[in-house]
Amino acid sequence: MKKVVLVVALLALVKWWYTDPTISIASNDLSFSYIVKYSGHGGSGDDLPMLVALHGNGDTTQNFYETALDQFTTPARIILLEGPFAKGSGSAWPWSAAEFSQYGSAINEAIELLAAKYPTRGKPVLLGFSGGAMMAYYQGAKHGRSYSAIFPISGKLSGDLLGAPSVQTGAKVFAFHGKSDSVISLSGGKSAVQLLREKGVSVKFVEFDSGHHGIFQDMKTTITQAVEVRLRALQ
């Protein structure tokens, strides 16, 4: 009987390790769905740099991959985390101070577990757009040591969302924001950058002549190339 139980447990572990589309956080009983994609002829068994992508609110992981991340040629494992809140036909990320406090550390822990689950070169690169960029800014201030670089695009962050003063800086942040963004204003992005700099985070801020969705249009190639520089540095 013990052998049967052991075999069942082993099979369950193997299934989780290779195929489970969710990552569970035991410390606070949360879980996050995700999908895995590969760029530049990378494969599931390869030791690769990891890019973790957080879509915008109301989007899906698959659509974000197809519309924003389809130009990557550098070999990498791309993990697209799904936002924890339902919104229309897609999902969303934390938006309130209470939600950031609840989910911020759990998202960081999920990314660390995913980097351990897959053969990963160096620390993950984190990219977030819009609502996902708000969480990317948060990770840069609170959990920067977990990442090799962080790319918030068209996002914002305020002191009340950041919460308690304790920070853990580490990764350099490369932020992009459209000058004519009518969804999250350019001033919101500048405020996030100023907040992170006050906390000791190294931030490069790029303004571009476009609106909120520049990552899908005018700035896609520029942002892709900037991220690939960081991915190649991990190879």
C-alpha cells in the first residue's frame, strides 16, 4: 500500500513539474495560471533566459503574446502570467492598496518558483504593460533582487500602492511611457519613476510619441530590442 501511495505522489509531482498550468503559493493559498512560449528556436528542455510578461487589464495571456511579444528572436522561455481578477473576457491585476499588499509578494514568489521549475539562465526579466506595468513597478521596489531587469510599459505607481517603506532594490528598471497616453497619463509614469528613484532603484525612463498602446504599435520593435539586450546578457 505504501508503494502505491508513493508512486501516486511521484506521478503527481512529475505532472506538476512538467505540465501544470498553474503555480500555487502555499504561504497565502493563492495560485496563478500561466502559459509558456518559446522564442528563437528555444525548446522546453533547454537552459534559457526567462522573460515573465504581465498583460494589461482585460487582456488574455495568449492575445498579449500574439500582439506584443511576437517579434522576439533571441532564444528565451516566455512565461505569461494571468492576472488574478476576472475582467470581461480577460483578467486584471491588483488596483487597490489592499490588493497590492495581498498579491505583490505572492506574484514574486510565483515567479521565483517558475524560475526554479524550468531550466533558467540567471534571474528572470520582468515585463508588464498597463495594469501589469503597475505590478512591474511594484516588483522593482519591493522585490528587485529577484530579477535581472524590469520593463514597465504605460504604467504607474503611487506611495499608497507601494505601502510600507521596506524595499528590496536590485534590478535596473527600464520604463516606457507614451506622451499622449489617455489611459494612464505620462505624469503617472513619471511619478512612479520618481518614487522608485527615491527608494534607491536605478530607473531609465523613455518617453515616446504615441498613446497607451505603443507596445503593440509604434514602439514594439524598440521595446523588443531593449528587452532582448537583457536576455542576451543572460545567455
